[in-house]
Amino acid sequence: MKIFRNFLDQIKPNFEKGGKLEKLYPAYDAFETFLFVPDHTSKSGSHIHDSIDLKRTMFTVIIALLPCLLFGIWNTGNQHFLAIGIENPKLLNCILFGSSKIIPMIIVSYFVGLSIEFAFAVSRGHSVNEGYLVTGLLIPMIMPVELPLWMLAVSVAFAVVIGKEVFGGTGMNIWNPALTARAFLYFAYPTMMSGEKIWTSLGSQDAVDGYSGATALANAYNGISEKIPNIYDSFIGNIPGSAAETSSLFVLIGALYLIFTGIGSWRIIISGIFGGIFMGIIFNLFSPSLNSNNLLFSINPIHQIFLGGFLFGVVFMATDPVSASQTTMGKYIYGFLVGSLGILIRVVNPAYPEGIMMSILFMNTMAPLIDHYVISANIKRRLGRIKPQKL
């Protein structure tokens, strides 16, 4: 690393005030702080600096995402070989095929997103926002593996420009940027975000004639019970789905890491899970009287939260510190409503078989209102403790 340090120190004067590349200082600063801990100091007053900066916080989230990503790479290859009739494919073959699908998506996501971030930083004359380090990885992880790269690039541009930069950049956005990208694709190119065959890389259509790549949620909604994976397979995640969000096991491993490091809010995660289970129990109670073909009404609540991207959304997106509630009580309310609405939308609305996306975006919008009422209630309660003074 000393070589990089010496090189950066050598070229730094060109980017500082008065240098030939002064306008590109935000780009230089981004690379320097990416490789080394920033040496920025306060210019006035006394301040207490934490030992971790925003970039290190983002890297902690990326580390928590790695188990899901690695499993997703293997599962993408495994689902492909199962689709073309190869039972028990080799581990290396699955990894190589999965990498050929997911790695290009990650490269496109970071290239397009960071290019836009750099352009806005240079034009505004401020440092590059670090938030995209996580967003750039989340976006390809929640997309179908067969999504054309140009569509991914368009959705990334929409998420960065419309979902974040128009509000002022990282820390100012209303909605989770990764889910903004997915929502944009869902409404702009619905055929690429729904249907049976987009969740598995099928290869030659002749080799997979008659194969159904429908997700477990689609099968449950259509009443096809024999094609719903059992609770064990749903927990492990060896089922068709988005690139890296099918495994509840690895999502929970990432959740424990986020909670242990203090980066993710355990209040939102726990209350979100309980909200999903609560709504699942409610549907179980009413399912005998409904007599519906929709098996999601009667499925076990624990099994329910293992399906689809429910846990992935609750752990890695609902906990976004920018778009989530900020107050302690507000986090419990926000998380519970995210989980319960996610299951509600999934079960009763056929247009959104994966309801957690719409649930989180809706609650992102409601988060400031929740915090407002929590703070107002606290103020009212404290004012009630004041004893009137006799004149």
C-alpha cells in the first residue's frame, strides 16, 4: 500500500486548489479515501471524531452481503443446469456459470452509478457520496439474472439521478435507491420483471421445452402445491428467484453481522420479521372461510417469510438509515408495518407477488410521519409531567 500512498501524494498537488486538475478534486478525493482512512480535520471549534467513517460503514454492509452474493452465484448456475436436465451439477461449473451472469451485472451497476455520482460531485464541487458502494451491489442482487445489461444500466441511472441526486445526494433521498431501480424496471419493463422464465437462465429453449421457472410465490398464488418448495429448501434458498436474495440462511447470517457491528438496526429487523409472521397468522385464521386457490392464505407463517425476498428486504433495505425511521419507537412501528404490509400485498394482490418492495417504498414515504408523531407524543408526555407553579 505504500506504493499507492506515494503515488497519490505525488499527484495530489495537481488536484488541490490552484492545480491543473482542480475541478476534478472530488474524483481524486474519492479514490484516496477509498484506499486510505481520510486525514480530514475540523477547521473550527472542537469536535469528537469517530474511528469509523461512512465508507467503512458501507464496507461493513458489503461484507454482510457477501454470503448472499456468493450463494446467489452458485444458485444461479445450479438452477441453470437443473433447468437443462443436468442433475447434481459440479460446484465449479455452477460457480463459473453464475459468475458469468452476475459479475457483468455488478460491473455495469458500479460503472454507470459511479460515473453519474462522479459527474454530480464534480459539477457541485463536493466529495463523492459513499452511499452507492452498497447500492451498486444491491441493485444487481435483486434483479433477474436474465435482465439485459442495458435495462440494468437504465434502471441504475434512474435510481441515482431521480431517486437520489435530485434530492441532494446521499443522506437526502426519500426512498431506498436500490428499490427505486427495481420499481422503475417493474413499471417500465414489466415483462422482464414478471413471468415464469425470467428467474432462471434457461439457455437453449429447445433443451428446456416445457420447463417452468416460476418462483415459489407464483406457484403458491396459482394453487400449484406440488411445486412449492418445502420449508427447508426455502430456508436454504436452492430455488428460482432474484440473483442473490433466495437464501434466508445467508440473509440471517448477514443480519447477525450487521447487528453485532451496530450498523443495522435490530429493532427494524426483529419487528419486521414479527410483522410478517403476525400477518401470516391472520391469513391462516381466515383461510378456511375463504376457500381460495391461493395457497399463500394457508401457508405456514414461518415458511411464508422464508419465501421470496422478504427477509432480504427487511434486513438490507428496510434498515437503510436514510429512508427509515430515526426514532427508537418509530423503528419498531416502521419495521412492523414493513413486514405486515409486505405479506399483505404479497397474498392479496396478484400484481405484486413479491410485496416487500412496495411495502418498503411505501413505508419509506411514511417514515417521517411516524417520527413526527413519536416525537410529538414524547413532547406531550413530558409536558404533562410539569407541575403548575403557584404564583
